[in-house]
Amino acid sequence: MDTNVTNRSRDTRHRTSIIFLLLILTVLPGVSGPAGTLAAAGSAESADAVSGEEPTYRTITDGLGREVAIPAEPARIVTAGRAVMMIANVLWAFDDAPDRVIGVGRISQGRGNFLPRIDPGYDEIIELAANVGPEQVASLAPDLVILKSVVRSNLGEPLERLGIPVIYVDLENPEQYQRDLAVLGAAVSEETRAGELQRYYREAAAAVTEATDALAPGERPETLLLYYRSTGGEVAFNVPPAAWIQTRIVEMAGGAPVWREANPGGGWGTVNFEQIAAWDPEVIILVDYNGRAREVREQLQKEPRWQELRAVRDRRFHAMPLDHYSWDQPDVRWILGLQWTAAMLQSELFADLDLEQATRDFYRILYRLDRAMFDEIVAPTLSGDFPGGSF
């Protein structure tokens, strides 16, 4: 991130932290920590009452189509719950939103939380447990909570009943990214920045799909995306549901996902080697969220039974890239996953795609990282297969 962003003032966070301490002292005598009573919560009026300011509100429409009254300028934002990484990584793409965030759920995927690397003030933020309950969120006296819609029933609705403004986003596919960028931009009063981000994703995706939409079925290689997971010595291979972004990425990039009909459900589906061999795809893309996709791929292709697969014989068994997080998922990096997959599946169509430059552009546009900061923060974490000598 550039010097101005790196040295961003923390005045807002410091000021609201003082207000919060006053609130705890006046409203919650005897409460010693964030796991205290729900009495800490209330609407956004709490902090305003302590500061003596009259609260003002405005209405925005969230990802569920709900009209929600939120503070005119929310200063105590919390985001938590399932897949919080996806929300947080978008919020940090806005210019001033990080200064308003006081609590974030624990992020532990891949190489660990990326955000402290670009935000020197991140250590001032309270880290919430991955399975945080409404009591812990409410005890921070937030004036706005941002959640994935999948956690509404167990986390969002209890907070709504306390009068805390809650907005929901999905961020699960390209269309929802366009919508939810607008929602988040409205929430933090950064509509112009939201428009810049929308345009980047829209144009980068169109640069791929405008080339692949015209492909005939026979021009789309049969492709298998496999999520490798090893738990307690047990190895499992999994395929995504038809509606998930991993399937969409393969289709948008010019491939034919062989597993599409086999997993129409709502979660990863486990497949055995016999099924993989029956599909015998032209291309295999291996995903490992712990950052070992390339190592695992190299181990597998040494096994005689894997050597019989068409993708292995033809050297089209690829490791999905990862920096801090894998590029295949509905994190902000899905657009890099799309560009990479297009380059691997349709190399002739995308012969002019400079994947290294595309990756540098992504970090410059989203997080204001210049070349030197990219080389320091991102480049050392990159792993996976890159065409044409990239990186």
C-alpha cells in the first residue's frame, strides 16, 4: 500500500475506543472482558449518547434486499462469523473502511491473515473467535455489523433483536460481487471507490469471457478441479457443487467441468480415484487451501495409477496458485483464479495474457501496493504453476 495509506491516521479508531471504554464503565460495571453480558449491546445510539452527539441515520439496501437504517457514518464496524475472510478482504480494499473496523473474526486459512501485512494498525482490532456468538459481538458495542447471509439465523438475528444494525452480503459469485461491492461502498460512504472496484472486476472478467463464450463444446477441454484435503492421515479428494464459483471459473475460462452433474448439492462432494479415472479428464486442477498444491501434485503424478490419467500423461495436471489464500475461492482473488485458469485451459486464446502483470495490477488496484511492496509482501508467498515463466 502506498505511503499515505500505510501511514493512515488511526484517530477515528482511537476516539471510538475511548467512547467504548466509557460505555463499559457506565453501562457495564463489573464486566471484565468482551465475553460479558448482552447489556453491553444496544443500537448505534449507545456511543452517541456517551459522546453527547445526536445520532443520525440513513437507509441502505443490503444483499438480502432488506432496507436497513445504519448510522450516517458508522465508526464501530464488526465483521465476524463464517467466511469472514471474504468480507474483511473486501473492506480493506476501501480507502477509509479499515479505520472504522474495531472487530474481525479470526482468519487462519492458507498462509495466515494477509491484512496485517498491509495495515500497520491492524493489531488494534479485536480478534473474535471463528465460532463467535452474538454475546461477544454485542459486547463490543458496534454501530454496524457486516455478516455473510448464511449466518443470519444463528448470529445476525440475535443482534438485530438487540437493535444493532446488521447488513448481509454473499460475495459468492461474480454477480454477487458486483451487487455486494455496491452494498459495502454504501455502508462506508465510499460509493466512488465501490464503482472503481466494480469496474475492475467487470472488465477483467469480460476480457476472459468475451474470448471463451464463442467456444464450441469440442473446444472446451474436459476439466476436473480437485480439492485435496488431508486430515489425521486420511486423504480425501473433493469436487465443488455446480453453482459454486470454482465451477463457474472453469466454465468462464473455457473448460467443461466433468463433475458438474455429479455434485449438484450445496457442499464439497468427496470422490474416489475410481471416479477420477472414469472421468479421465484432459486437465486436472489441484487445490490445497494449506498451500501445498504443487507439492501434492508432484507426489501424485509419481504414482503409477495417476500416471495412467490423460491429464498426467499430457502434462496438464496443474496446481492452483496461492499467495496468502488460494485463488479458486470466492475471496477477492477469484478474478486471479479466472485469469490463471483461462491461461491454462486456453493457452492459444490467452497467449498475450501477462499473468504476472495481471497479478501486480490486482494488488495495485485493490490494495494500492506498488511494485516494491508487492515484491516484499506478495511475491514470496506465491506458489503454484504459472505459465510462460511468470514469477
